Amino acid sequence: MARKNPFANILDDNDRPAERSVVEYAAKGASRSILSTLDDMAARADKLAAGETIVELEPDTIDVSFVRDRRANDEREFNELVEAVRENGQNSPILVRPHPNTVGRYMVVFGHRRLEAAKALGRKVRAVVKEMEDREHVLTLGQENSARANVPFIERALFAADLARLRYDEDNATILKALSIDRTTLSKMLSVASLPAQVLDAIGEAKGIGRDRWYELKLLMDKPSNHDIAFEVIKEDGFAALPSDGRFDLLVRRLKLSASRKRIQSAPQKRSWTPTGGSLSADITSDAKRFTLEIKAKSSEARAFGDYLSENLDRLYEAFRQDSTQQREEP
């Protein structure tokens, strides 16, 4: 409710509103200036209470949000922001709320990078102050980011995971509303956000990588054997020097290559054997854990040879072991 000017109605000696001529007289010169100032102050107080007035605050009085929307910090982009603020000033205010636990301090709702830029320049930060509860804080932050086109998918996924841990509701309605997404997208976001933190930190924000490719990486990492490969890749010389999108591409490419090699190695190998001058043949199929020998002949020789092999398996196996041992002992 707007505050009324306390001098808007001036009473006469009988506690009745003064005649128009008296009001007009009172509103001239210095009196008019005083009344105008009081009107402005009342309007400003109303706007401040509603969170509509831009004020200047000392950055050191402002704490970061209890839930962060951005993890990575692009140094080049931040330096560009600092230079833009240095030359042109801070065009867009940040949004803060009175700190829920500390009197006299504030908490950022959105605008962390602009706050850091003000700190770097040693300036006050322009801010809108608005009273709000935690859930409104979360919704405002999420919706503000949803309106921006440059927020990387992985940052949105990690933000969704943070909100899920806060458990504002059992059906994740708050997250869906904050990020303006459907349940299928949320499911994939939470799945991707569960990737090992070491891998996520090594890749970075990967601005050009969307939902489907991040989910592809998640499916590759679902194979436990790929974890060791991923950790080896991110520790390789030169990995960190690649741009963020390049790091993502390299990791996925190496994981796919490993899976392809495993498929080749595990594929059964087939060959045939025919003895010189013999009337039989054999089809041989083998893989890492199985060896199959199928003997075929037009006569009974196939069965006779098969019986011979069966009766001599112990002798043949012992000869195989001796040969294997000898080969290992040779320099």
C-alpha cells in the first residue's frame, strides 16, 4: 500500500480541512519543495519494500547464494565483463535478499559474476533488494537462467541436482517450474549430474555440448571398466590444454574406441582345417573363453579321429602345458 503524504491534508483551527486557497498558499516556494520531497521518499520506500528500487551496496556485505547456478568460471568472459563494467558501468543490477541468518548482510539471488566484477574494480554493486523465502529464491534464480540462452546444459543439470537434494517436494515440482523443463529432461539431467565429480571438473562447462551428447557420455560411463579409462584420459598431458568442448569430444571418442576394441576382441574367430591327403575336415570356432572343434567327413573317419582325440586329451594337454612352461622360461 502506498504511503500518503503526511501533509497532504492541512487542518484549520477547528480540525477541518483547510480551504483550497490555504492549501495553494502552503504549497508554494519552500513548502512545495518539502511536500515534493516527502512524496518522493514515500514512493521510494514503497518501491524498496517491493524490491523495485536499485541501491548501491558494498560487495563485502553480500554473501553468495545457498544454491549456485554456475560452477565454472570462464576467465576470458569474466575479464571482458570487468572491462565492460569499468568502461560503461554496471548496466544491469543484481538481485539480492536480506540474509536469512545474519542481520545487516545480504545474499545473492542472481548476478554472482557482476558482484565479482564489482569486487575486482573496488566499486559498489548496483542491486535490487527483495524479501523472499528460500523456495522463491530458487524459483527466481532458475527462471532467470532459463530465460538466458547461454547457460550450458551441464550447469543446468548440476543446478537441478542441487535442488533435488533440498527436497522441496516429493514430485520435484519446484525443479520443473524453476527450470521450465519436463520430467524426461529432468531425469536425464539428474543422471548426467551423477557422473564422477573428477570427470565433470576436468571437462568443464562444455558450452557447445547439449543434453543428448552428455547423456551419451553417461551411458558410456555406466560400464565400470570405462571409469578407469576416463580417469586415465583426463590425466593425460595436453588434455587440460584443450578447450572444454574438445575435452568432452576426446573423452567420448576414447571411450567409444575402447568399447569397439573390446567388441572386436570378444567376437568369435572362425577357421577351417583340412589335413593333406585326408578325407575329413574341421571347423574351428574360438573366442576368449571357448574353443569348438567340429570334425566332418563322408566316412566314419570323423568319428574315429574324434575318439582318438578324446582318448588322448590328457596326454595332449600335458604336452601343451610343458610347451607353455618352456616358452615362459626361455629368455
